[in-house]
Amino acid sequence: MAIGILAVVVIAAAAGYYYTSSNQLTVFAAASLKKPLTKLAKQYEKEKGVKVALNFGPSGGLTAQILQGQKCDLFFSADWKYVVKLQKAGKTAKTKKFLKDYLVLVVSKTGEKKGIKSVKDITKPGVTVAVADPKAPVGEYTQRALEKLGIWDKIVKNGNLKARPGTVNQVATMVKNDQIDAGFVYRSVAVGFGLPIVQMFPHSLTGPIIWGAAVIKGGNEQLAEDFLNYCLEHIDEFKKYGWSPA
């Protein structure tokens, strides 16, 4: 056992730093942030000698995990309401409105052939649609917008709604792989996946789409705040995918 521990210490020393509780960071983040956040986490690790463990998933599910006491130092949510929920539960040391985005309708190759050019076309016979599960904020935003447009009940009744994936990235993957004709994702996700955007929806239909960040109380608060500031300093990495500063 002593030899094994010594080997780990030697390897860490050779890398120029040691991983201790003070330089390990656990980050929970909405699945839509995977590409830019993974890149920034790797840069941060290299520059700061810090280990960043990333856990991506639906914001609602991640919030539930934090409330249940799972270890998390910093949380990036795709819906500000989950940050507020944690704040009310006394779980946050600091909160920040981080990014804003828009809901868009994207189509697959088959969807393009079927002539889907606006949201009205998804109610046509034979058109298949994916909307994320409501536990993922994008699913809630989508249903809210479609209800206001009088389309939600139609796609449910007509059988157009064929899939309720758990995350926005899963919706995008289904469209990208031509498994579904159309889907609703964030503009940033559409850009990241290279999907053709048919229609963008204003916040008057979806409500404000604000990404929030929360430093979790009792965790590695100082390091969490430092990484959050690092992300804010590198906001251009998020702009590449269609986000804007909140």
C-alpha cells in the first residue's frame, strides 16, 4: 500500500502539482454547456494545477442531486429558477446570471425533404418531433411556447410527438442522426451540432432563457468562485456557440 501511495505522489510531483481537497473541483452543469465548459475546464486544469470533475445532465435532475446532498462545488443551470430553488434552500454561497439563449426549431435531412419550414409544419401528418423531457429546461420552454402558439395539443393528439429525450443534447443528436424529423433545442446547441435552424422563438413565447451559476455553500467555495470568474473572463468561448452574456 505504501509503495502504491508513493507512486501516486511521485507521478503528481512529476506533473508539477498535487491533487488535494483544496485543488479539486466538482462541477455540475447543464448538458448544453458540455463543449465550451469541457474545453475551459481542461485549460483551467493545465494553467492552475487543479482537477475539475464535470458532471453533465438535465438542470432539474442536477438540482435534485445537490438538494439530496451530493458533492458539488459549482453548478451551471440552463434555467435561472433552479439557482433560485437552491438559494431558497440555503445551498448557495454566491449566484450569478451567466448566459442567455433562445429556443429554436431544427430539422433533419428527412425533415427538410418533408418541407418543414416553420413550427406550423410540425403538425402535418407523418412529421415526427422530439421535445425534451420537462425536467430539462428546454423541454419546459418548448411546451410553454407551443402552448401559446396553439400547437402543443395538436402534436400530442396527432401523434407527431414521438420522443421526450432527457437532455437537449439528446434531442440534437436524434435530429443530427436523422432519427426524427424535427426537434427543439437552444440556438447554442444548434450551432454546436451544425443543425439547420428553421425558426427562432422570442422570449415573449418561452420566457427569459437565462443560464445561472451557483457556488454551493460548504463546498470548495474559493476554487468554485475562481473557476466561475475564469469562465466569465473567457466568455467568448460561449459566444462561439450562440450564447450572449446575461
